[in-house]
Amino acid sequence: MTDNIPPFDGRRWHDMGGDTAQAVPKDQHDFSLWEKRVDALMILCSAKGHFTVDGLRRVLEDMPPESFETMTYYERWIASIGQNLVEAGVLTPAEIGQRMSEIQTRGATYGDATRG
Amino acid sequence: MPHDHMSPSGHPFRADDDVPLSYWQAMEIAVRELLIEKGVTTAAEIASQIDAMDARSPANGAQVVARIWTDPAFRAAMQQDASAATAAMGFDIGPMKLIAVENTDTLHNVVVCTLCSCYPRNLLGLPPDWYKSRAYRSRTVREPRAVLAEFGVTLPDNTEVRVHDSTADMRYIVIPTRPAGTDGWSRDDLARLVTRDSMIGTGRAKSPEGLAGTDRPT
Amino acid sequence: MGMRPVAEFVRVRADMPPGHIRTPAYLRGKVGVIERTLGPFPNPEQLAYRHTGTPLPLHRVRFTMQEIWGPQTETPHDTLEAEIYAHWLDPADAP
């Protein structure tokens, strides 16, 4: 039994227009090569018809609310791209997981682990 | 690994790429390699897409603004069909549709995407982190003047603030008002007054006095 | 559903469906005027689930801040415009 949680009214967490919030944070990070690659994969996969930006957004919205705080923008994007590619039948979870395990043996950093 | 190390594809690693490989970075490598091996894309295509992304910057939008300020026929074309007018300048928005919203002495426009982070990337490059923040997405539609004040923009009561929530297939560029004291300026010089934030609506174009000495037109 | 004249009053439906929806919750139940009509565009509510999207008119709707947030809002006569798909709009009387 979940006490102290107000009954759900249908408004989903990503639908944040009008919510109360603090001052707009102005810090800006430089985009990493891996983040640019995530962005590029999204553009290319959608251009090639494997999924749509709507599918990308839908998976992002279906993530738990805390993901917006615990994951960076492009971390959420690669998670969404991966799921969309699985739904599209382009990749399987097993393929992704096995390749990730091999990648994690290549070295300690992104630079060590990426071949390209 | 030195911080200026280049990847074999020719793109530079950021200093932070020296931190321990994360789960999500490993996923990016895995997805990218698998897609290349399966022939969905190529390393060259990915690198080319990154180059195209890097080439897009607010300078593109500034060129559009400067032309609107100086070319009445182009301004009319932008009001009629901004996608076609900017495509003719070489800025293709693809399947989206561009709408240019002009600031006047009595109207100030500001753009937000409350639901995600829709942004006119072909004209302005990648969106700043603040545009994607919870605070900007939440507050701009409810208290735009307070948000604008945080960006140093205050507006009199007789100016209407109009917020555009980019909810669907449109993308928006704000056309800031042309600063005083710029009569006769070339389009390139005018473009240097147009900041990224002025094209989102969280800023104004710079005044001629706001340009650094070496940037001022001769 | 379909074409609507510019400046017609419309009310955003107050439904709260599950799934991928591009009508922000803060606008549901609010009355505005049609600023222009665009499209048709395929329905993102269907595209998001890998279905073909039915082509729908997309209406830009203008609201006053007072209508959205009530008379105590920051500046009641500031405005907001958003793109709303046709099936989310019903005819309305002038407020």
C-alpha cells in the first residue's frame, strides 16, 4: 500500500510546462566525441527509417522520472537509441550486451575502448 | 593519454574522455560498431555527420537575421514560407517547418520546448544545456519575464511577451530587433551583432557599442 | 476534425491518455484562438509506436497567460502559442 503518494492524475513527469523550479542553470559543457556520436547515430538511424524521433522521445518519456537527474542527456539518448533499434529488429539485446562485455575488456577509458 | 589526442577517425577526444569508461559509453561503442558491421551505416558516414553538426552554428541564423533586416523581399518570403526561404540560402530544415517570429518595439518572442528539447539545429547548432534544463522547460511558459530577467532581459509593461512552445513539427527562430546606429552596415557586420540567445529570445542583438573594437565595421 | 478558420475559438480537450502525447498538460482544458493551420503531419501518437501516422492538420493556437494560469499570473495579457493536433481541439465559445 503506497501511503503519502497523491493519486496519479495522468500528467507524466516529462510534461513539465508550468512546474515550479529553481533558477535556470547557465553552465555549459563541451560535447564529448562519444556524445556527438550518439547524436549522429540518432540522425542516421532515423534518416534510414529504422525508427523515428517520435520513438526516441517515447522511450525517453517512459524512463523513470529520476533518470532525468541521474543520467545525462546523451546517456538517455543512447539508452533510447538502443531500445528503439531492438524494437526495430536491427539489434538484439544479446548482441549489444556481448559486445559491451568485450568492449569493457579493451581498456579503462573511452579512448582506449573505441576503435574509431 | 594526452588531452589533445585525436581518434583514428580524426575527431578530437575531450579531456573528460580520460575518465573511466561508463556503461553508456560502452553501449555507444557497441551500438556503433554493430551498426557498421551490419551495414546499416559506415564509420565515414558517422564522421561526416559529426562534421556537418560541428559546422552548424548560430552564425547560420545570424546570416538569416541580417538578411531579414536588409532585404524586404526576403523578409516577406520568410513570413510566407521560412523553410523555403532559408533552404534557398543553403539551410535545409528537412521535414520540419521553420517559423520566424519577429520582435518589434511592442512584442518580444521567446521559444521553449516543454516536452523535450526541439530546437532549430540547422540554424543555431546544438542547443545549450540551459535550454534542455528542467528549470527552463518548466518556468518559461508560466513566468517568462522572470526567466528573461535571469538572462538580463527586462521588458516594459507595454511590450507583450509571447512564448512559443515547440510542441510538434515547427521549429522557431526569433528575429531580434535591429539595433540603432547600424544604418548602412553590411550584412556580415550586422550578423556579428546577432547572438544565439537573441534568436531563442533570451537575449537581444548587440548594440554597435557592444562589439569589441576589432569587430567594429570600418 | 479538420480545417478550422483562423481566429476561431477552440478548447483543448482535457483528456489524460497514456502514451506519447504532444499536447502539454498545462494547456488541456484551455481556450485559445487559431493563429494558423499547418500540415497535415502524421500523428506522432502513432509514429512513436512504429505505426503509420494518420495525417492530421496541426493548428497553432494562441492563448493568453491569464487563460492558462489565471488572473494572478505574472502578466495576464502576455501570450503563448503552441502547436496542437486537430483531434485535441473542440469548438469553443469566446471566453
